[in-house]
Amino acid sequence: MEQRVPSSIIRAVADSITENLGEKSLRLLFRQSGLDQYYADGQLPPDDETPAATRAEFEKLFTVAFSIFGDRGIKPILLRAGRQGLHLFRQHNKTLSVLAGAAFKILPTDPKIKLVLSRSAKAAEEALYSPHRTGEMPGGYFVEIENSPYCAGTTSDHGICYIPVGFYGEALKWATGNDYQVDETLCRAKGDPFCRFEIRAKV
């Protein structure tokens, strides 16, 4: 069976591109990515968990986006889509969100962070078919993604997986009420074996 990502993830990217660059840019991106069927007659992909693009199609969406808009053009759009992804995660996992929200009220900061990182990474792993690992490091925490779809087919001298950067920054703000710095220190786009995101409290 083909691996397909949820429609809501495609929708988050589509909404962010439309809001920042307009409908014509979104139509261009979908056409050049071969994803016209997900934007037929101007209808955006549904904001739900319906299986949509294949894993390979999802990867191509980002490859083409970097090709068309460039790193500087697409970065703020994907960061925004990542932040929106956290709200979609909460919306589509309401029971878990309620339980997590209740836990956040009583847990100390460290357990809050570990809880939100482990749960959200597990959900992302299931949606994207990419193994995720979370853990602690001196002065902070990390998330590692194998075979990240966000940088497949693109070469860069720096990390370009902007959606996870936006997502995890927003997730920790939800959990703790504080801002955290998320830096991608390893990325397959620059030849690293996997993508690693290091998370520290802002000072």
C-alpha cells in the first residue's frame, strides 16, 4: 500500500502560500509538482486526516517550492505552516490535547517539554513515515528525523526543514507559555545522515 500523508498537512502548506504569495503562486507550485489533482477547480485540499499525496509527491512539493521561490522566499512561508501545523495537531487530536492541556497545568517545565515533544514527534512519525527520536542534551532538548521529506532533493549549506522548526517552537510555547529557540544543526540537504533540531529556552 502506498504511503500517503494526511490532507491537513498539504492544506497547511497551501494556506500559508496563498496568504503570503497568492493563489497564482499556489497554482503554479501544484502544477509544477504534479499535484494538480489536489487543487482541482480551485478547491483546496480538505483540512482533515483524509489520506492525500503520496510520500514521494509530498517530497516533490518541497523540492519544487525551493526551486521556484528560493530559500529566502519559502522560509517564512514554511515556518508559518509549521506553526499552523501545531494548531492542526491539537484540532485533530482533541482528546490528547485536552489531556495534555490538563497535564501542563500541574507538571513542572521539564516533564511538560518531554511530553509535548514525544507525543508530537510520534504523531509526525506516523503521518510522514519518517522515524523521529527525541531526547535531552546539555542545556536543552533535541528532535531527530530520519528521511525528512522537507529537504529531499534539495542541496543547501544550511538546514532547510523549516516546518519542524516552526512546529516545535509553537508546541513548546503551548506547553510552557515561554518562547524556545529551535535550530536545525544537522540536515540531509547539507549532506548529514539525518536532520536534528536542537531546542533551548530563549534568554
